[in-house]
Amino acid sequence: MNRSRFACGYRHWLVFLTVLVGFVGVGYRLVHLQVVQGEQLRLQAESLREQHQTYAARRGNIRDSAGQLLATSSILHDYGVDQTRLHPADRRKLPELAELLQIPLPELERLIYGFEIPRQWLRLKRGVDDDTHRRISALDFKGVYGNRYYERVYPGRSMAAHVIGYLNRESTPVTGVERHFDFYLRGQNGWGRTILDGRRNEQSRFRDVAVAPRDGLDVILSLDRVVQHHIEEQITALVDGFRPDGVTVIVSRPADGFILGLGNYPTFDLNHFNRAPLEHQRNRAVTDVFEPGSTFKIVPTAAALELGLVNERTLIDCSLRSLDYRGRRVGLPSDVRSYGTLSLPEVVAKSSNSGTAQIGLLLGRQALHDYASAFGFGEPTGYPLGGEVRGILHPVSAWDGLTITRLPIGHAVSATPLQVHFAMCAIANGGLLMQPQVVRRIEDGEGRIVLEVEPVFRRRVVSRETAQRMSRLLAGAVSTEGTASRAALPNHHVAGKTGTTQKIVDGRYSRSQHIATFSGFFPAERPEVAITVVVDNPRHAGTGYGGLVAAPAFRDLALALINHLNIPPSDLRNTYVAFERNPADRLP
């Protein structure tokens, strides 16, 4: 009996101790979880239950110089239903909701009520506009709500596409103003929190915004929507008339470098950028290079005037085919027609290759190179939206025996249309090379100016006097004596230069493919507008000369701009063109 009692007591104590150890272990674990790890576990649970959300800021607008919208962000709503919050009394509102959402009533009824297990979110329709959203909100349909989002819209579609740029499907800015002024446009996102249930579904009624988003700033361009419209009309006319491979047209104010319009062909619709080939999306004004041809002749002529090597009465024998230069005989380029002795104004007006090459010989290699560089060839223009190439201006050490006579006429050098344009602007504004600008200022939503963009002066190329003399010479090129007579305006003096160059195809100059160019400004005596037209491979019966293809486009565009920009006429009593001869000033 004693042994039995001992065994029974032993078992009781064993069970008691086992239970006690279990309770102690559980207690220790509870203390550890609640006290030692309590705060950590609470935060972990909260992080699983709460979800932080980012609330996108509305991207700033892009406007033209008159405030017209070029890019904006439309407010849209992604509508859905929280089926756990539906109220039976709202079912009678279903027909009106179906009409607002433009969803057939049977389908909408199935989406909202045709379920067995309620869901916290089921999409009904995406892309609901703000007005419709307000009308739906007024219905007070419990459980039906919309999440706001923004969609980038370009009202002008392809207008100024290569300047404005676009956002891709991930809302990342890719090109143009959208990319390079993204810092100002994008604004500052807000954030908040929302509560999730055990199945990780959002409880929309518990949303809380902690920091409200701050909308982006507006970017005001120097582009003028009307000017841009006329540019693109002219591009369309050139494409219809000549079926070219490409076209670039640039309009700017020579005085400060602000671009009023820039257009390219081919172009693309910014709203459907993904449908356009990448080659249509490049800005040819800054990415494509070509031999500028006769438009480059302003460089050696201005340089020789600046250095006092020639003047308006200097005579040049353009019948020569070769000359001695630094102890050897160098060939001179030929002209389209035979010329005898021409004065300097006639050399410019008739665009004599032989005469200009002789001016290049007179300058010498180093001076010719230095002035070409000063005019901006062989270096970026500073275009603020990126993507531009430098072009090609070889150092003197890399010149061959023909460069000294070919560079003056725009061969052995490659330039972008924008480089050609701003070289001409350096003549128009009194000898100053300016940096291209496309943005005027940055404004907030109230119209207050946050940042104003100032003109950027790069350097002086030639003196004001030389620039004015060159303007008179270039006005002769647009007279009845010159190659650009088709660029003339009835009430304004025009100064400018044509260019016609053979394209290089498979490493050789093509006889059938050309690039036609005209770059000029008006009024010649007080320039307000500079225009450059570049037409790549115009298809024409015969050679597509710059004076035949590009000069008329300049004239038509200029006529359209005169009234819009209110440009007063020239004093036609002063012809502004002087053709003088003095045998004593014959070129040595």
C-alpha cells in the first residue's frame, strides 16, 4: 500500500510539474512577445495592415508664348465598386449610374451585384472624365468610387512635336521640353495610407492623406502657336510639291536667339508616339548634318570684310580655273555658268564658287578655320533640349590640298540646320552669336514667375559694321540680280543666301540627290525675324536648287508672319543694295 501511494503521488507531482513548466513556458513566451518584442511586433502588424500610397502630383502645363496649351494633364478617374459596402436602397440608382458610365444596364448590374463572395475592388470603367466623376459622386451610390489619375494630353497632336517631347507609358519624360524641364514640370507627389483587411484587400473608407501633392509648374515657351502653324503649313506644301526625304524649318528672333517656331518632316502625333517609327521622332534640326553649301559663304566673305582684305568695290576674276597658293597650283571650283570679272556684291548675289574660293585663298587656312569656328561650325549651338551633334569642322592639320578652296563654298564641312540658322542670325543681329532658346519662363499655378530665361550671348563674331555690310550684300542675293530672287517680299527688304549641295550617297556625291537651303532675315535693315528652310532631296525635274525650292517657302512663310508679328514695311526708296565697281580694287 505504501508503495502504491508513493507511485500515485509521484505521478501527480510529475503531471503537476509538467503542467507548471508548460504554463511557465507559455507565460515566458507571452511576456517575451508582449513586453520584450511587443513594440517590434506591433509595428510589424501595423505595416502588414497599413499600406502607404503615393498620390501623384499633377504635371505642369507647357504653353506657347501667348499662353496657349501645348501639353497638359487631364484629370481622369478609374471607377470601381467595393461590394462589401453596397446599400440595398442604392439599387434604384443603377440605371442613372449605367448611363453616366456608358455601360449597358444588364452588364453593370452583373458587375455590381452578380457575385457570391463580396470583393473590395472590382473595376467598372477607366478613363472617366472629371465632369462625369462629379455627377456620379452626386448620386451618392455607396460602394462605387473613383481613383483619380492624370493622363498627358497634347492638344496640337503633332504640332512642335520635336520641341515639346512626350511622356512614355510609364510616365517617364523621353524627349524635348518634357524631359529637359522635367524638374519644374513634375511637381511633388503626396503620400498617405490605407487600411488592408486580412485578405490584403483595401478598405477604401479608411484612406488618409498625410501630405497633399504639389502640382508642377508651367513652362512657357518662346514658340508662338500661330508661327508654328504657318511653319507646318509650309512643310506640308513642300512635302506635297517635292516629296522630299526630310524638311526642317526654323524661325527665330535674331536679336535674342529665342526660337518662335521649329518644325520637321517626318513628324509624329505626340498622343500616339508609340505608333511612330523612331526615325520620325528625331529632331532633324539638331541631329542631321549636311554640307551647307553656299549658305556657308557668309563666313569667308564676312571674315575678309572684317580683316579689310576686300570691300564692296573689289573685283574678282571668276573666269579663273586655278591659282598659285603657297608655292603650288590649286584648282578653283567651277560655277553653274561662266562669269567674267565680278564685284564682291555680284560674287555674293550670283553665288560664284570661283569668286568665293579666291576670297578663301586670300584669307588663308588658319583665318578661314578660325572664323568658321567663330560662327559656330564644328561645335554645339547650346540648344537647351539636348540631342544635338557638333557637326564637322576639321582642324587645319587635317586639311587636304583641296580644302582651302572647297571649305569657302560650304564643302568639307558638315553642319546642322540650327548651326546654319544661327550663323545667319549672327549677321542679322550685328555680329553676335547667340545661344538658341526655346523657354521664356517658368510660372506657378497662379501665374507668378518663378524663373525667367535670359538671352545668352556666346561671342562676337564680327563687328557691327561688318555685319551691316554683309546684310547689304545678302540683300543683293535676294534682288533680281541674285540666286534668291524668289525669296523677295513686296514691301520688305530681305537678306539671305541660298544653298544647293549634292548629297553624299555611298561615299560619293550624288548627281540626282540634293539638299536645297535658304537662310535669311527681314527687314534687312532692322532684322526682326530669321528663317531657315532646309529640304532634303526634293524630287524635281532637274536640280532642286535652293533658290527654286527653299526660297519660295521662305517668302510664303514670311508673308504669313508679317501680319501676325506686325512687322512694319521697309523704306523702299532706299534699295539697300549697292553694286559698285572700281578697277583699282581688283583682288590680288
